[in-house]
Amino acid sequence: MADRGYIPRSVDLILDALTQELPAIMLTGPRACGKTTTALRRASSSLRLDRPEQAASFRSAPDAVLAAQTPPVLIDEWQVVPESLAAVKRAVDEGSGAGRFLVTGSVRSRLSVDGWPATGRIVPLPMYGLTQGELEQSPAAASALDRLFGQDDPPTATLPDAPDLVDYVGLAVRGGFPDAVGLSVLARAAWYEGYVEQLVHHDVNELDTVRSPAAMAALVRAVALNTAGLPSISALAEFSHLDQRTVKSYLDLLEELRMVERLPAWGVNRLGRLVKTPKYHVVDAGMAAHLAGDDQAGLLRSGDRLGRIIDTFVMAQLRPWLRLRTPPVTAYHLRDSNGQHEVDLVLEAVSGQIVGVEVKAANTVTAHDARHLAWLRDRLGSTFVRGVVLHTGTTTFPLGPQLTAMPIAALWRG
């Protein structure tokens, strides 16, 4: 189905390629990230199972209803009728041909379905909120990881019309949810509040029973206050008035719903003792800012909050490409146990090659800002490709051997 207002997504090319070979694909991602819109553009027919009349007919005769549809068939909000997945499995087993089914709905409630029937039949493909590269429709965004891992050092250059610090803060607090990016500050705040209300009172119950939605909402806010940080479970428990076991369980649910992401710690034996605590990000920087009570003016007055939100924004720009790249790249963070060395992002390719990334909410950076990357370079040797200090200035320039300063916008503008 055509959509004149559709913004091309990072997932489009790989989705189109996979539908040429695979019979069924499930788009996964946070609620309201655009899964249904993207799937509808490719569907010839659809079953919207959040509509009671369609859910009732499908529930009564799933195989017959599915067979009556013209492929490609979109099955939206599949979790309303969980047996829909078994029907797709049977159709895949009995039929032939690629690109027959697109499935969308709750992110990971498939985990709660007894006897998940779709292994090997329905292939998951992740989606997230809009990135700045998607909003600007910049083709260079797709090659960001290739450039970071490339053999040649980035040339010294100034990025024309690059955002400045104030611009980046504006982009971060706006966030990437398609329904929210064009709203006023007031309307966007109301939208975020409604999102969290839906999340804690409804979405999580598709995964597990939550006895205290208010406590879960408090936990979400605690993570937002600590986004891009390493809060202890005990600190999160104290803030949200929950016991530590419940906090761990709720964090699992929030991660399954793609509200929160835990960035694992990275380390190898040659680096000595390293912190094993994961780093937490709220997946959407605008949501993180809203939950923490941050606005654009306030962030510019607080160095700590500014750094956290810009770090969260940068991760949101990289996350879709980390998941979609073939072969994939895995993101970690690094901090030694005595706190002397810390790297915001350690990107590891399947080959073992490493790119270190530091994020600085500053228009000018020096070699001092790359000192932790230099430490990592000197200890890893040939597996270290380069270290990059992403900043809010306009120029790409060298900071030392295998070390480069680069504007954040170079991730999507090249």
C-alpha cells in the first residue's frame, strides 16, 4: 500500500531483500516505532487483530481465514490471537513461495506463548524509532559502521551546516517516535505520558503480571535519570521502592518491550580487572529526557544530564545499523574496576576488530579527550581499528595514531 507521507526506514532494504527469499517475517520493536506502517506498504491484504470483529473471525477459523487472504498478508497485533502464529506455521509448512506473511505486534510477548511454534518459520527483523539519518533521508547513514571500521582514516574536513550543541539537544529531546517527532513540546510531553501509561498498565501484562504499575513507572524514571550510566540494582530498587529481585524481573520486561536496553560490559584478560555491570539506556532519547524532567534549556545548564542525553541520542543513531549489519557488530561499554579508564562504546565485529567510541557534548575536543581510547589502542594492538571521539563541533581531524575526532552528524551525513 502506498503512503505519500512515508519516511524511508533503515530496515526497508533488508526487508525487501528478505521477502524475496523467506516466507514469513516478524517486525519487532518498541510500540509505535512504525512497524505496522512499514509492513502495510508491502501488504496486499491485512488482518488487524486489534479489531474485535477480525480477531473473532480469525480465532474461530484461523487456517481458513488466512488462506482467504491475498499475499503478502499482514497479521497485525498477532498477540491478541496467539494461535495466529501456529496458523502461519502451518501455512508455511503446507505452501511454498517467499514474501507471503508479515507479522507485527507486541515486541517479545512471543516469549510468553506456550510452545512458541514459529522457530525456523517466522524470521524476526528489528525496528526502532526514527534516526536523524532517516529523517534527513541521508544515504550516508547506511554506511556509518563501514566507515568506522574502514582501513583508511577519515580525512580532515569540515561538515557543512553541521548542528551545534543547541541543535543536538533539540534533536535529542524531540526523540524518534514517528507519532511524536512533529508535535509541540506540550503535545509531545502528553504523548510520552500516555505511552508510559500504556506500557506499565497494559503492555507489560502481555509478558508477566505486574503487581505495582506505579512502582514500574518509578523504575522507568529511575533508569531515565541514569540513562547512559551504570546504576546498581540496589540504587534502582531504593528509588522505585521495590526489592532487588523484582527490579531485576521488571528490567527484563522493560528490555523485552524495547523501552530499556542494557549494554553489556566488554573485556579481555589482557586489560586486567574490569567492571561487569551493564550500562543502561532508555532506547529513545526524547523519552529519557521527558521521564527525567529534562528540557532543552535545563540540559544546557547541567553537564551531567547533557552528557547522558547526548550519549543516549548517539546510541539511538547507531542501534538500528548494529542490528541490521551483515555480519553484525555488537556494542559494549568498558570501565576498569578502579575507574581510571572508561570507554563509552566498544564496537566489536565478528572478526574481532574493535572500534572505540567516546561521546563528548562539546564543540572542541583535544587529544586529552581520547586518552582512554589511546589506552585501549595500546593494549589491543592489531585488533584495534580506530578510536573516535564524537563531538558537537563541525570538523573531523586526527587526535593521534588511529584516533579521530568526528562530528556526531558525520554518522548520518558522511
